[in-house]
Amino acid sequence: DSGVTQTPKHLITATGQRVTLRCSPRSGDLSVYWYQQSLDQGLQFLIQYYNGEERAKGNILERFSAQQFPDLHSELNLSSLELGDSALYFCASSPPTGGSSYTGELFFGEGSRLTVL
Amino acid sequence: TQLLEQSPQFLSIQEGENLTVYCNSSSVFSSLQWYRQEPGEGPVLLVTVVTGGEVKKLKRLTFQFGDARKDSSLHITAAQPGDTGLYLCGGGSNYKLTFGKGTLLTVNP
């Protein structure tokens, strides 16, 4: 158990719909990362938040958005869903690294498996 | 865009064999991490290397970071079925950790 909690574990929805994935980081971790994992693309970095502020952005589509709340939990919102959005979505958290750009150890949740039909 | 290429993509070996997997990039990273992922779970960190030329050992696993901090290798000695999993390398830079597509290792008893 990594200490990172993701809900829901599985989600099946239809094209055009909107879903929200939720992540609670490990106690004491200020950073939250979102990744998308698919067979053809591998583990793709989407976005990172640090203590409520967006810190780094990756290949996140405009239809996707995220935020980190004052209690440090994070939500990833996926809208206008397409078949190609079917994937595993992982959240990870990491402890503070003293402001350095060095990325410390990431602790991953078990993921949310999204199926778009 | 920083890309990490891992090879081989798939590897199936017998218990007791040695193997090496590679992680290469044209970009320089401030750190490089290796993770192992098992089915139905998230990746778990094995090691972080920071200094060019650094070598770290974790029991039967040996990790090396290239002198120019652009590439890395993972060598497993006397592989065991418990080593089966997806091995991912991740390059750290500017608060991001970028992963390769991974090497799927199967160790047959």
C-alpha cells in the first residue's frame, strides 16, 4: 500500500460524457502528479500540482483539467470523452524536495481504469 | 519534448539467466529513476540515480547512469520468477518525471 488513494477503481461511460477522478496523496506529500497509461503510449505525464498550484504540464488535452484543493486532494476532470481516452489513470504523490527541480520518489496509487464505450 | 526509449520492449527468459535492459534519450536529465509495475498496481520505485557514471546495486539488480546523464541500464543477475513485471525508466527534469514505454519482463520457472 503506497498510501495514495484513487477513486473510482473502475469506470465505464459513454462517448461525450464527463467524469471526475479523485486522488488523495500520502500524508505530508505536497505534490500530486497525474499520468495516463495506455498500451500504445505508455505512461504519459499529464500535469503536476504542488501545494495547490500547477507546477508542470505535460501532454494534457484541452478537454482535460485538474486541480488540487486546500486539503491537498486532487481531481482530474475528463470531458467530451472519446474512445481513445480509455486508459488507466494514475495519481502519484511525492514528498517535498526543498524547492529543487529534482523529482523525488513518486508513490503511485492503484489507478482508475476508464473505459469509454 | 524529452523522450526516453527503452529496449527491448519485451523479454522472456528462463529462471537463472542474466539480462540487461536499456533506457536511452537525447536529453540530459537531472535524475533517472527505475520503477517496476505489476499487473493491477501502480509503479513502485526501485532506485534513483543522480550523478553521471553512478552505479547502484540492489541485491541482484545493478543500475548504471550514463556519464552524460542521458542513458541508463538495469542488469539483473540470476533472474527469478518474482522479477516478472514491467520495468519503467523515468527521467526527471523541471519538476516532471517522463517515462519510457517500459520493458515487459517475463521470467519462466
